[in-house]
Amino acid sequence: MSQTPKRVLHVVRAMNRGGVETWLMHLLRRMDPRRVHMDFLVQTAEPAAYDAEILDRGSRLLRCCEPVWSPAWFTHLDRLLRKAGYDALHSHVHHFSGWVLGVGRSCGVPVRIAHSHLDSLALDQTARWPRRCYLAASKRAIGAFATRLVGVSRVAARALFGPTWQNDPRGVLLHCGIDFSPFRMSPDNRNTRKLWNIADDELLIGHVGRFDPQKNHAFLLDIFAEIVRRRERSRLLLCGDGPSRVEMEHRARDLGVADRTIFAGVRDDVPRLLRALDAFVFPSLWEGLPLAVVEAQAASAPCIISDAISEETGVIRRLIHRVALARAPGEWAEIVLNAARHRSPGSENVAALEQSSFDISYCTEQVYGLYSA
């Protein structure tokens, strides 16, 4: 007798190359379509990086472009859910998930998942009273309407579900899985460097992340300026795009490092680029579980990260150098240079990560369990 797959609708902003979206694509490529069928509800009319692959794999890409919080948005979602008959509604839009899942309950969707990918606690505490009211109401809605409370890390779960989330039987810790097979391929560092005319004797520092204040690119550029003062033959490779990119290009010029900074944009060959780095620097102000740091460990790159990064991220401990954000850029620069001097290849790192909870196979089995609840 043939098995009917669980039909799951993921709610996201857009399927561009971000941490959450890339993880969802890893799942889509790995999951057995006889067990789970995944569709995606996006909140933009603009094309996104993964749209074509989603459609090629037989999934639907549904667009709900009405303004969020308008009656039309909720009416659109209500009609869609009643017509499609999904078995699970999996929401990745942080606080707004409470209202998404409320519509799901009214439509009879049996499995309703609020998924926290971000440690927003510090940011939430600085919010003004209108937003504080929204945050409080959203958290109550999540508590009322979710059947599963999923966090990518303990701090991300605490931020959205409260300090006692682990005592809630609905609470689940799920580290987003990665397909590590690209990191097993033979590195081609010389040709990778040739893409930007980077000499073999130049120090290459890298970062992967959206240009957004959360990622702290301004401080990263300050660190790099200090690195250049100590070692002139250095380059900085920045992968990603976002609203603050132009501002950061101007800052690089003001710091006198524009000619040594590469704004590479959104890339589909991140594993290749990471393996060419001498060090990976990630001074984020807050995060949930940054997969770029995990990928950098698979590439055997020393990872100099802020003390705001969740502890679970450090799987290969010898590669992790955790530095307080309060320390000066010059101190960060010294730590980066020292770590880069001791960089060594390590194929065993990939094997260790494939045995961890970050491996896509392990993660996929966890997700099957979520949808069977």
C-alpha cells in the first residue's frame, strides 16, 4: 500500500541565500518525497535565488504579497490553507509566527511549528512600548497556537519561547543540518584566489553574511584596518548582500582599505571560498545559530567569533576563538593574525561534523519526527 506524504507549508520572507533558506534547501534535496512534500509561502513578488530549484523539484512557491497585518494578508493565508489541506504549517518568521499559526489552527492544520532562528533577546529589551506590546502579544499567540516550539539553539529558543521553554513538552532543540559533502572535495585554493587576483603570499580573511547591522560589518572593517596596519599584504573577502552594503563600501574607503576589500556579493560556491581563507571572522552582535561558522569549521578555517555567538556553534573547539565584543579592534586583529599563523588543514573536521547534530542526515530524521507528531 503506497504511503501518502505529509504536506508541509513553510512560511518565510523570501527564498534567498540566507542561513534559514539554505537549510530548507538542504532539507528539500534530502527528504524522501514519499514521506514529506514541502511547499513555500513567501512574502515577496520579487524573484529569489532558490525559486527555480524549488519549482524544478516539484514544490509549490506561493506568494502572499499583501501588506503584513492587513486583513487581506490573513484572508489570503486562510483561503490557501483551507483549499490546500496541509498536514503541517512550519513558520520561520520569528514573532509573527504566532499570528501565522493562529490562522493555521482556525483552518484545522494539525501540526503547527514556531521555529526560532534568532537570539533577539537583547534587541527586544531595547524596544519601545508599542513594539513591546506587539512582542508580548505575539509570544502569547505562539504559546496558544503552536503544537511545537523549535529552537536552533538554546538562546534562540529562550528569546522567543521564554526561559522555561525546556520544561514545555512542545519544546525541541534542532540544529539546522548541513550537507558537508562539498567540503570533502579537493581544495582548489590557488584558482579560487585567482578570481580576485589574490597572491599566494597575501593573508585572506573572510566573512559570510547578509549586510545588516546585526552582522556588525562596521566593526569587522575596523578590525581589518588594524590587520592591514600590522600586515599590509592582507585582503578581506565579504560574501553577501543587503541594505547596509553601500554604507560599508563607503566605510572601507574612509578607512583606507577599499582596495584590499572584496565585496563578492551573493555566492553559490561558499564551501570553495571558505577553504581558501586563512581565517574566518564573525563579530555578530546577536545570532541564533550561524551556519556560516559551522561551514567555516568544515573548511578547517580558524574562526574568530564574538562572545554573542551561541555555544553550540563551536563543534571543532580548537578552531574557535571567542572574543568579547567589548575588546578593541586592535586586540581582535592580533587574535586573527595569531590564529591565521597556526592554520592547518584537517580533513578529520568534516568527519567529526558529519557525526554531529549539524549533519543533514541526522537533522532530516528529526524533522520527519516533527511532522509525524
